[in-house]
Amino acid sequence: MEIIKTPDPRLRKKSTKVGAIDDEVKDIIAKMTENSLEWEANHPHELSAAMAAPQLGVNRRIIIVRDDLDDKSNNHFTALINPEVVRTEGKLIKDYEGCLSVPEIYGLVPRPGKAKIKAILEDGTEVRIKAEGFLARTILHEIDHLNGILFIDHIKDEKDAFYRLNEKGDLVPLDYDKNIKDNKDLFPDD
């Protein structure tokens, strides 16, 4: 399995619920973790914080989230199966997001500061998560993937919201008219 990228139409499909947590689901989770870490190894200035199954072309409601979003040496992820947003709170905060499936583009995405999520863990335990800040942003980003939504969809008409990483790992603005506006790889339906 490889990480699929825009404009692959599989990224725009809504994912189906997982019925039973069987060996196939556990294998998908293992492949997600493996691909996430492999991607990170090839991108020294970036952290692979999370991944959704659709990013591997698997149309199932599964996401993985890194256990420690501040420690790149911690390679453990937690799988959330059939995650649902119960509630979001707080004002919308714009912050940078990137995506393994939208290479070399970052954007200032508005998202609520807090989110309450319900999901099932890999062992079948039902959980409710109260997330804030970067963790809330990360989980909401991945749940968007399960609904066929990419982070760029939240900012597609904002000229000053798109960035890329330079060779030093710094974010620099992208020319909207030249790099974003008519880019069919990013917005194939327009």
C-alpha cells in the first residue's frame, strides 16, 4: 500500500463504517502506521501526526493518531475506529495544516479549539476523547478525510492562506494565482 495523493478520486469518497475489528482491520492499521513512519523518514522537517485509511485507498472509517504529537522519536500511534465528532467548542482558530496526501502544500485552516470525539479502539473498547489545540485539529483533519474532505477545502478561496516548506523547513507563502487557483490536482471539481 502506498499513500495516495490529490487528485486521486478515492480521497473524495465517504468511507464506510467498520463492522467488526478483525484481522483485516488490524492489518490496515499496521499498514497505516508503517506508511506514516516511512513517509516521515523521507521528510526530515515534518512530523507524521496522523493518517486516515482513505489515504491508503482503503474506504473504511479508521484513523491513527500519534500518541505524542511533540515527540518525533515516539513512533506509537493509537487507532480510532468509526470516530465521530460529538461536539466542537470554542472560537475558530486558524493554524497551519499539511497532509501526506496533499504534498508540499500547507494552509492556514480555521478549526474549533476543542472537540469531543467518540470512537472504538483496536481492542474494541469504546472511548470518548476530549481534545484541545493541536490534538483536536489533528483528529478533526483525519475525520474530514473519512468524509471525503481535504484541509484545502476549508481555505480554497483565501489567497494568503497557502504555504510550502523551503529547504530549511520554514513555511513560505505560495503565490495563489500561480500555484493554487486553477490547480486541478488540488481542486479537480472546479
